[in-house]
Amino acid sequence: MSTAVALQDVGLPGATVDGGQSRRGLGVALWAGIAIIAVAVLATVFVRITGVGNPDQLSLVKALEAPSLSHPFGTDALGRDVFVRTVYATGLDLQVGLVTTIVPLVIGMVLGLVSGFFGGWVDAVVMRVMDALLAFPFIVLIIAFVTIFGVGLTGVYVGLTIASLPVFARLTRGEMLVLREQQFMMASRTLGYSNRRIIFKHALPHLIRPNLIYSPSNMLGNVLTLAALSYLGLGAQPPTPEWGAIIAGGQDYLLTSWWISTLPGIFVVIVGIGFSLTGEGLAELLRARTG
Amino acid sequence: MSEMPHMQTETTSTDLPTATGEAPILAVEGLRVEFSSDQGVVRAATNVRFSVPHGRTLGIVGESGCGKSVTLRALCGLVPEPGRIVAGTVEVEGVRYHSGKELASLRGEKLSMIFQDPASSLNPVHTIGAQVSEVLRVKLGHSRRVARAEAIDLLGHVGIPEPARRMAAYPHELSGGMRQRVMIAMAIACRPRVLLADEPTTALDVTTQEQILKLLLRLQDESGMAIVLVTHDLGVIEEFCDEVAVMYAGYVVERGSIEELVSSPKHPYTRGLMAAMPQIDAKSLPEVIVGQPPDLATLLPGCPYAPRCPQVREECPQVDMEAMTVTRCACPFVGPSGEEAAILGVASREDEKAGL
Amino acid sequence: MLKYVGLRLLQAIPVLFGITIASFILIHLVPGNPARIQLGPRATAVAVRQLDRRLGLDRPLLSQYITFLTGAVHLSFGESLAFHQPVGGLIRSKVGATTLLMLYSFLISLLLTIPFALLAAVKRERAADHAIRIVGMTLFVMPVFWLGLLLALVFGLELGLLPTGGYGSGFGGALRSLTLPAVTLGLVMAPLFLRSLRASVIQTLDAGFIEAARARGFSEHRVLFRHCLRNASISTVTVIGLTMGALVSGTVVVENVFAIPGLGTLLVSSVSARDFPTIQGLVVVLALAVVLINLLTDLAYAAIDPRVRL
């Protein structure tokens, strides 16, 4: 690495990939991301609690109205306010994203921990199963579960949860293998095997780190998959408001009432950017801690 | 900071004792290289001055962080961002150049460079033949066929056995010595006037080092090219170089022929380096120079070696380094002979002890 | 090189087994009787039993699996319950469109990735780099179907430049029909590759041989394209391999947006129709596609980096 040699010659660090973002920059990304998600969450909670706007209110008179002050995203074919539906949908999507991230995180961590700690045939079996799951294209795997449970959210919940397992399991196992060489060797010598529980408590903060870093990505991916499935008619069923379903509903009217399919998407993109920024910011933050 | 007036009367060619009186192939005057960083301006090279005559080798020696690698790179405009040449001239075959960009146009033609680690200096995904041929095609405009034939010739010339067979080999299939020979082949392909070598033998084992240095000498004899060799290994300097420049904290603190430096080093740092060299027939163990080189971002005024110098005096922080580094020894307190310097040094320590 | 290929093929076999097992289990995990579910609640017991026998569900599990496996090897999965045609034939008639779409999308994503990744790497931390990364993040976050509709609206319906649905005849017609879908998918996949390639180029530019190439007086253009790019691609190829599953997933969705008669539209319609044999066949074929692509990626890896070739 000769440029690095020349720089070392004068005592400067070499180039880093992300340019060593200054402390100010990193904070902004994380806070911006969290702010966006917070606004979305607050909006959906607010709308449900106060009952402002009704996502299911049909009104054939007001069908296919262009965006206006009273209906920022216009109305759909059944006269429902698209913006209100989009905000309501946020609740469902975030809920699915949360559940299908937290549950596989916990289960995956257990699997990875066991697999990494015990090694041997346990490790081999668990990892083979995880590899098999990863061999399938994501949507195809979820669709398989939808086939089993029938169309609707049940299949999506189960499918997303199971399909999200392998990554968390792998991340935890990898971290465990590293940890095993460090803490456990020392601890097992001095304390003896009886204190396995204490060891787990020490290991956990380390094990959870890569999983936390990955969580926003997982949520984002799962939410987008739910939207895609609902768009295809396989996920959330009408009249449940869900981002993908709303967009699908407008496809027949794309040329004339373009707002139904296009505007909610902008909302989704903004929330998505929120997740993306949070993920990146979290990664920088947690990586910076250990240096 | 205002520039110190050049001592125009002291030309470079009469500077060096072995000069034949003819103009040097390479003459560096007042070279300054700076890096801008978060910690401020890093002065990697300050007022560097030396020259190399036709067919001779100049060695630049110093500890890590003294600026020798940066100086070498400056000569062909390869100083990486955020560094740049801020002042000085580099004269190659009589033509003066002032910026890195100008010097860059000489790369691969009049100036050539070889690097320390041949493992990382060769592109791992291209065959040896492809890489050598590429130089011939791009810089000399040969056709593929001619370039290939010439490449085989070149490889043979630098001592690679069965060169035709090796053309299809990849770098990772060759030994370190072989790789360095390939590097050298590519560097001399365009018959450069000056070969810049950044620690070319540091990554090799001792036997291979010998072979590579011998190869360089042979090539130098054949073409008359000058070589500027950067190294931290005094043994290599002694064996291989005609003239030496000793660098410390970005300054050239002493210049002279190899014989002079070995027999009577003047600057305290040079003397420290000589004393630190392990000798087989030495009467005592080598003396390590205590302390660390200074941080180039926070250089204090005066002589940078003062904190570590065994002959340090009160006046050292007031030394005008700009003026001193134009001469052959940057320490004004060192007398014409080494013994005098030693006596002076002892005297100043006695003064300190006496609390004066 | 042959040894490398052979090794990878051998490693793929257990994965293929796993895929067939998983797909086979599918039909048996359905709560209740699959035949009854397919025929609907008003089916007679006789009809259910007949379908049961046709689907082979009355035989022992192992024998069912062996039948399934041997069929799978020939890409024969029984008869579609919805179309009353052999599943294998259905798949074969639609695989062409899907494959073409995937190739087209991949090509477009590469065409987008390489120049922008190089630009972002060379102008690191400056305006161009930031702009590219922001655009990349925005594209990555977009739902594929939404972007598809948007492009269809602007370029298809409003401007009338390209068809927004169906499948043209002949190769030219097919390409025209696939352009908007391929651009959609390409735009969504590109940010992933771009991030990896950009990082890789930045790292590679620090390498010794890059400096050495510059020292030989080569133009920056030559250094970047002839020396840097190939080396930087090495780690990006790995990333590409890992995201091939996403390419297949995206293709499934995009086909449905633009009504391309491929495996994706077949899959979705089969789910609604509870056409289990077809679903099973598609699951196997699509997973097989990912495995194959991964194999090709490994081969590409060995082609680019001679150090890997044992």
C-alpha cells in the first residue's frame, strides 16, 4: 500500500472508505432518521387516537378527486381519503416490520448463540437449515408460506419471521465464535463451568451489537416486502389500508387519477429513508464505540 | 513565513566532493512539501537540496517519518493528496520544473520509480507479460508483437531465467526477488535518466538484496542513469551509494560522499545513526538514539533534533534551519572535525552541570 | 480451474436437495387437506378423494418424496390444477421471458453502477459523491412496484415511448416490452452494487500497484479502468452474488406490474388459485435459479482473480 506508506512517512492516517465522517456529520444522519420515523409513528398514533379522518369512509360522490387542501392525496375510486389511508397504513406496516424483526432477532440470537457456543453437530445442523432458508429468493419463500396459510397477513407474518431468522442467527454465531476465544476461555478457567449464566450475561451486550445494527435494514426490507405482497394481492386484504394495497388500488386509474398510486409512494420513500439513515447512523455509532 | 534568500553563489555541482564538474542530471533546490490535515499543516519536506551527477547514486537515509519517502515521490509528482509541492525546483537534465504536475509528465520517460514491496506493486490480476508489454506499448508506442518480444528481452536482461515462459505467469507465482526484477524491468523500459528507488530491498531477504543491488549497479553502468535510493538501512547506503543525504524531520541535515559520512560524520544525528549501527568488529554495543522523531505538524522553531541531541545547547532553538540546510551540514555548532564537535559537546554538558 | 468448478458443483448438491425437500413439504404443511382446499368447501368427498389420489397424497410420505424428486430432476411436477397442463410445460413456456428480463435488468444495473461508482470514488467526499450516495439511498428505498408504475406513467402512458404491458413478438418486440421493467429493476438494484464498488475502488486506489502504475506515467484514465476496476470488482462480485436472490424476488414483482408472461406472474396467479403443483414447481425452479446464478458468480470470481484458481 504505497500511498499509505508515503502518508505514514509523515504521520498521517491513510484513507478510510467512508472518509472518516466527522462527528457532526454522523449525528445528523442518525437524528434525521429517527426524527422521520418518529413523525410517522406519531402521525399514525395521533390519527387513530383522535379519529380525525376515517380510512374506510366510502363516498361514491367524492370518488377520484384530485389532491386538495381537504384531501392532500386526493380520493380513491371509492371516495376514501388516500392520505388518511396512507397514514393508517403506516401503523400496520410498522407493526409488521417491528414484529418480524424483534421475534426473529430473539430466536435467531438464541440459535446463533447455541450454535456458536456448542459447535459440533448442533452447529452443523443449525447452519445447514439457515443456509437452506437463505437459498430461496426472499419473496418466493414468503409466498410459499402464504400458500400454506392462505392469502392474508398470517402467512406474511410467519413467512417474514422465518425468512428473517438466518441473518440474525449468522451474525450472532459469528460474534459468538470470536467471543468464545476471548472471554470464555478466561472465565471458564477461573470460575469454572458453573457460572455459565454470568458468562451469557457478559456476552450478550457483544452479541446484540451486530443484530441491532442490522435491525433497521431488516425492518425496511420486511416492510417493503409486505407492501409488495399486498400490491400483488397476497398480503393485506381489502379493505385493510396498507401501502402496497393502496398503490395497487390506483393502478387501473393511473393515467387519469394518478395521485392514488404515486403520492403514497413518496410517503413510503420518506419513511424508508428514515430507516436507512437510522441504520447507517446506528452502524457508525456502535462501530465507533469499539473503535 | 518569508523565504530565506538563496545563496546563489553556491552551485549544486561543486557542492559534492566527487563532482566531475559537469552539470548534474538531477538537481533539487529548496523543495518544500506540505500536507494539509486536521492537525494543521504538516511540513513533510523543508528546503530540501541535493543533486546527483550522471551515473551516480544518491542515498537518502533517515528514520521513519523523516520525509524521505515523500521527498522521493515529490521528484516525480507522486505526492498523494492532501500533500503538494509548495515551493522549490527540480531540475532534470537542465530543465527546471516547479510543480508536481509538471514533474508528472516525466514519469516513465526521464524519471522512473521502483517501490518497496514488489508483492503489492504489481497488479495481481494481470500476467507479467501483459504488464511489461503494456509499458512498451503505451510509452514507446510499440505494436503488440514487438512489445512482446521486447518484453522477453527486458526480462532476460534483468536476470529472470526462462523469460519467455514467465511471460504468462502471474505475480503471485513468482518469488519476491523475481517480482522486484520485473518491477525494475518495467522501470528501465523507457531508459530513464533518473531511477527513483523507495526501499527496493527492504522487503527481500539478504541474499536477494545483494542480487538486486548488483543488478541496479549493472544497469546503471550500462545506461549512465542516476539513482536516488531511499532507505533506512545504513548497510545498503554504505555498500551501494556514492553520495548520501541524511534527513531528519523533513530537513536534510547532512550531505556528503559516502566515505566522508562513514569516516567523519558531522551532524549529531548522523553521528548518532553511525553509532547505532551494529558492527561485527565493534568494541562496544551500538548506542540507540533515545527518544522519538518529532511530530511534523507541530515543529518547533530551530533545530528539530534538539530534544534528542547529546550536544544540545541553549542556542539550538534559534538556529536558522532554512539557511543551514543549504550547506552540507545543518548544525552550526559542529566544527570542521569530528573531535572538535565532541569536545564542544562535552563542554556544553559540563556547563549544564555547573548550572550556568 | 476445472477442479474449482467441480468443487462448487459438488457443494451445490446438498443445497439442491434442501430445496426439493422444502418445496415438497410445502403442500404437506397446509393445514387441512390440500385437495379439499383446492376444490373449495362445496366439493364432494368423492371429488376430494379423486384429487387426493391424483396428487398422490394418499401414498406414504417417503414414496411421495421420491416421486417428487425424480420428477423434479426432469423438471416435471405433475399437472397444474388451474390450467390442466403439465407444470413442466408451463414453466418452460414462461422461463424465457423471465430469464431475459433478469439478464436485461442486471445489465442495466451494471451500466448504471460502474460509471457512477467510479465517479463517486474518484470525487470522494465531494459534492458529486454525496449526490450519488443520496440518490442511491433514495432509489434503494423505493418500492419496486411503485417505481415501476411511476416509470410506466411517465414514459409509457404520458409520453408513449415504451409499452407498459404485455410481451412483444420477436426479439426486438420482447426487448421493447421488457425495457421499462428492466430499467425499474436495474434502478433499484444499482445502489446496492454501487455502494460496494465505490468502497472497493476507494480501497483499491490506495494499493501499491496503482501508485506503481501512475509512476510509469500511465494516464489516470488507464490507471482507473485497466488497473483499478478489475481488482475492485473482485469483492463486488461477491456482493452481487449475495443479492441475486433479491434480483429474482424483484423480477417476480416487476413481472406482475407490467403483466409480463413469465414465471413471476405464473407464481402469483397460482397462489390465488391454490394451484399447489405449479407452486411447488415454481419454488424449485426459482430457488434453482438462485443457486445457478451463485455458481456463475463464483465462476466469474475465478475468471477475474487468477489467485483463486488453485
